Amino acid sequence: MKSLLKNLSVLVLLLIVVSSCQQRSVTRVSPNQTIDLSGRWNDTDARLTAEDMIQEALGTNWLTNFTQESGNKPVIIVGFVKNKSSEHIDAEPFLKDLEKAFINSGRVRVVQGGEKREQLRAERADQQEYSSKETMKKWGKEVGADFILQGSINQIVDTYNNERVNFYQVNLELTNLETNEIVWIGDKKIKKYINK
């Protein structure tokens, strides 16, 4: 019995020593550094998508045409981007970069949409009851959007033996809300080869 306890103690100590030797190391790296561990959609893909879409959206004729015809900056609402891939892909990182670029360009105005717009309306409704008349925000003062940005994320997967190709295509469309005319279509294609 004593020998069994001694062996068990040695085994526990050995497990503790081995587990302490397998600690993870975390290193800070630049957000612009490309690191692709799995071959699936990642932060680099989101960044590259944002960069290309920004350049396309701000560099095409729809913006100049609208400004010349109306004399105003276009107002855009960012709508829904549907993930049609087999992976969990969050479109918000590249959409936020796109919104930021629109605003910072000084050539486009962006208004809230979806859940955030509903939260703003709920706050405005709350103010009608609880805020003073001098500080209460009025109904009917929202800026109406001229265009809505919508899109999809698509994926094609090809596998054979120990090889895999992940192909992603992000499509965005900018549609005139009054006429339903599509005034701009942008896409970003990313293809990854994984050899297992």
C-alpha cells in the first residue's frame, strides 16, 4: 500500500511538471501582419476586403454622378450582408472599415440602420417622457438615406486527399432607395490553398 501511494505521488508530480512545461506563449504582432493558421476566413481577409471595397466604392462614377446631379453628398445606410458560406464569418469588421472610410472621405454621409437605428428610436421615445422640453430630441428629424449597401459572402470548397482550396467571394451592391437602381457593385475574391 505504501509503495502504491509513493508511485501515485511520483506520477502526480510528474504530471504537474509535464503540464507546467507546456505553457502557451502569446506574442503581440502588428494587425497588418498576415497570419493564416487554419486556411479559413480570418482578420487578414476582412482587412483586404475592406481595403479593396473602399477603393472601389469611393473611386467609381456613382459618387460623382450623384453629387453633380443632386448637389449633395449621398447618404448611405449599411444594410445586411448575408453569410452564405459554411463558416461563421462576421461581416462587421470590413463593413465598419467601409463606413469609416465613407465618413472620413468627407464625400459620403452614413446613417444608422437595423438594430442600432431601433435603439436610437427607443431612446428618442424615452426622451419624450423623461427629458426636459429644451433637451428632448424631436421625432421626424432623421436623415433619410439615398442608398443602401447590401451584399453576401459566398464560399466554394474543393478538396482532394490531403489538399483543400477555400474560395471566398464577397459581393456588395449599392442601391438607390428611391429608384431601386443598382449604382455600384463591388466584389473581392480570396483563394486559399491548404496542403494538410
